[in-house]
Amino acid sequence: MTVNVFAVPIFFICFRECLETSIIVSVLLAFLKQSVGGEDDKETYKRLLKQVWIGVGLGLTICICIGAGMIGAFYSLGKDVFSKTEDIWEGSFSLIAAIIISIMGAALLRVNKLQEKWRVKLMQALDKKDAIATSGLMSRFKLWSEKHVMFILPFITVLREGLEAVVYIGGVSLGLPASSFPLAVICGLAAGCVVGYIIYRGGNTTSLQIFLIISTGFLYLVAAGLFSKAVWAFEIHAWNNIIGGDAAEVGSGPGSYDIHKSVWHVNCCNAELNGGGGWGIFNAILGWQNSATIGSVVSYNVYWLVVIICFCSMTYMERYGNLGVFTPLTTCFGLRKKTVPEKPSSIENELMPSNGDDKTATPVVSSI
């Protein structure tokens, strides 16, 4: 009787997809509240807060439209025509999200040290209307992305997680009655939102530095899992093409993975079957796979190696100013901006407190 009113697999799918979205959105909201949520920056805070919710709303709207199209095509054609490309778009969105989270994580970690400087940068980025109108295509895109930085990450995250939930629910729901969907979906989404709200409230009551360290470390764990999942998705897509079907349909046993590229495989703990349960949540947050491939394991370690090198490089440049022959390369990739004396803008004059003697001010090397 329970399965007729509450489908447990549907609950876990909705919970795990909503959980990852809630974590990222709650971290962004708590960051905005602590960094630009004061009385002096009310206008900036409102504009950035609006960006976050527009990103969430637009991503959700597009997800609903695409999901409705998928469901309509499924029932009209009698087969899931999207399953053949499911791993491709899942891997692509995971890769994009991992890159965005990685770049933003490094920036968030430095906010407490350069909080006033970041307030100025955010306000200046929001006021770059004239520069966007007169710049080239690449420059305009860069300026637009800087101006709408708080829109991009929620939009990509909601879109990716929402589409993933639609595809998973479509596959799991084949043998379940329609009456078991509503309650499971509502409970799953509500549980994910509650966890996100708890993180948001915790971020508001914690000191900014502690919050930034914990949240950034957690975001990098999510990004590492996404990067590994992206590589795994591309590899499983290639394996599906070889066997001529969906490997997930054969369960966790022989034929569900490529033994030539396998690092480990366990027949339990499958995040893809029946909603995944707790392992599905583990997969959504940290990228767990019960059947790891060489590519997914190597990519996970390579990701952390690159992150470590980048942070070591930024620390070195703060202390010593350059990396010798590697300085032009780090400047090119945005790890370090050229230190050119600039005249303070009107916004900086209004927001930045005066120290009395400009000659004693300590120069700050600008990095991510």
C-alpha cells in the first residue's frame, strides 16, 4: 500500500538533486548577507540577491519546459529517446558546474581579507553598462559574466540538477503508479530545502572567516565530485555505445561496467538503482560511484592536484610578488592580475576608509 502513495526511490532522487542545489544557493545567499548585507550596501545587496533568485527561477522554468517535453515525447513515442544522450549532457553540465564552482571558491576564500575591495568590485561590476556597449564580443561577454556572476552559478546548478532529476524519475517511474509521485516529490524537495535553510542560517550566525573556510572546502568537495562524475559519464556513454544499450538496466553485475577500465566495482551501493538511497545522496554531493573507472579516479586526483598548485601559487605570489618565468602564464590564466597603479574611482573614495597616509599603505596583490 505504501508504494501506491509514497515512492521511496522518487523521494531520494528529488532529495539528492534538491540538496546539491540548496547547498550551493544557501552558501551564495549567506555570503552575500555577510559581505554586502550591511546598511551601506543595501542597493548592491538587493541587486545581487535578485540575480541569485532570477538564476534559480529561470533554471527551474527551463527545466520544467524541457522536462515536460521529455515526458511528452516519452509517452507519445512509447520509448525514452533521451536516454541515449543522457550521459553526454550530464557530463557536460557537471564539467561546467565544476569549473564555475572552482573559480568562485577561490574568490570567496579571499573575501574576508579583501572585504572592502570586494564590495567596491561588486558595485563597479554592476555599473559597467557603458563598457559593455562599446567593447568587443569577448570583452562584452567577460564584462557581462562579471556583472551577473551571482546569476550564472545558480542557473547552471538548478538546470543541471533539475534535468537530471527528470531523467532519473522518468526511468524509475515505469513500474510505479502515478499516485505515488506527488507526496514523494514534495517531501524530497522540502527535505532538500530544509537542509539548505539550515546551512544558510548557520552561515549567518558564524564568523565570516570560519564560514568561508568551511563552505569553500565543502564546495571544492562538490566540485571535485562533479569533475570526476563528468569523466565517468563520458566513459559510461562510450560503454553504452559498445554494448548497444543502457548499462544501468542490467543492474550492478557483469555487463554493467567495462572491466578493462575498472579500478573497483562492488555489486552494492549503486547510486543509479531505485533512487540510490543514501548512496545516491553520497553520489550527488561527493561523486561516489560503486563502479569507478580509471578516468574517474585519475580525474578526481588531478583536480585536487591542480587546486593545490593554484592555491600554492597564489600564496607564493602574495608573499614574493611573482613566480619568475611562470608569472606571465599565471597572469594569462587570471591567477594574478598585473599590478598597475590605478586612480581611485568615485565609488572607492566613498566606500574605502581613509588611512590618513597613503605612503604607509601596504600594496595588495590582486588574485582570484
